[in-house]
Amino acid sequence: MHTLFEQEANTPDFATAEGLRTVLNRLHCGGHGSWNADPEARELVLFAANKYRLLAAKWHRDQADAAHAAFLAMVASATRHADDPWAVVTTAVARTLKAETRADRHMISTERARHPAKLIDNPPIRAGEHEEFIFDILHTSRDNAAADKKSAVSRTGEAARFLALLGWPEEVAEASVDYVTDRLASAGNRDTAFQSLRRDASIPAQLDIPRSSWTRVVRLLLGGGTAPGIPSQRGILARVLMGDTAATLLADDALVLAVAGTTSGWSAA
């Protein structure tokens, strides 16, 4: 009971509907710049970022994206006058994050993605997508979907073994490869997956990996982008899905040096 009372005592007033309304009204009356000058405004934004962190993860967005969506909702006059301001903010954040994910997939604006009826049935195909995307490489059919999924898991294990052979702790290598593979499958294309993973600060923190090392290994796993006159650089995941093994990858001196460089500045042992 003592712990419960402590938690209630530490809960900010703006965590309630009326408390939020009070803060929003005060910030509105403060005029231009009130959100920058008011210390409680910063606490409110941080509170919102934490409040919607799981919602952001659900739609594969960064926590900062959720905080920004919450801020835009809170500055709207309709929120201050709503029966439950927090309900309005939550609904707005959920719709914005969902729309942003759709926008990335369909290569359209977020505003257009807010209207499902305007979406095309088949999202556009990006240059190199069929060469790099996990499901296009496997040519999965309904009849052999389970077998192909099992085969894909086995093949991506080669990528984790390759990282482990070059100094990455085995568990960290496996977790990193699994997370990148899942995000790639959810994003639908390499570039969107990379941008999302690059902004993801939670996973490198959980795995105790420097952000720079995380960004570099994600790029190596997914491969390089395309440019006019420059061929796409196939990533480690694409290579293992097409049959390369850890031993085959070790024969690529440039790749070995690149992966070895991801452990510089931190102790991978």
C-alpha cells in the first residue's frame, strides 16, 4: 500500500483529464513561445512520449514520432474543450502513427494515408525491392509458406553466426539479426526499414551496443541504397537468403573488414 501511495503522489496532475485541460489552457493563454518557456510543458511532452511508447512500437515508429503527434494534438483547441482531452490525444496519436506507417509503405503523404479509401490496392515497388526483400527472394506460396518460413529462419541464422565469428556476442548477434529481419518484413522495403531502425534507440540500449555500431551493422545487414548508375549493394540478409553461408561471407574481405569495424569503440567480448 505504501508503494501505491508513493506512485500516486509522484503522478503529475496533468495525467488526469482535468489536469491536462488546466495545463493546456494555461499554455494557450501564455501565447507564442509558452511551450518552450514553461518547464511543465517539457514534462508533459516527456510524459506523453513514455505514455505512447508501446503504441509507437506497434506501428514501428520512433518514440519521438509519438511525442510529436501528441504535441500537435495538445495544441489544438478542440482538445482543450473535449470532455476527455487525453482520449482525444490518444486517438490522434494512434491515427497519426498508423498513417505515417501507411505513408511509408505506399510512398505517399501522411495526410493522404489518413484516408484508406484513397490507397491503391498494390503498393508501389521500389528499385531493387524484389532483389532484396525477404519474401520475394523466397518466392513463398500458400502451400509451402510454413516450410519456407522455417528455411528463412535457418538461413538468417547464418548471418548471426557470421557476426559472432567476427567478435559479436552470440546472443547479441542473434537478437540483432532477428530484430532487423522482423522490421524489414513489417516495413515492406529496405529503405523504410533502415530509416526506422536507424532512429530506434531502444534496441541498441537494451543490447548494450553503441548507436554508431548499431547503425553500421543495420546497414550491412540490409545492404546499400541505389543511385543512378550505381548498382545496389546486396546486404548480408539477402546474401544468406540466396544461399551464402557464414563461411562464404568470411571470404569477402571487404565485408569482413566492415563488420569488424562495427565493434570498434566498444567491448563485444
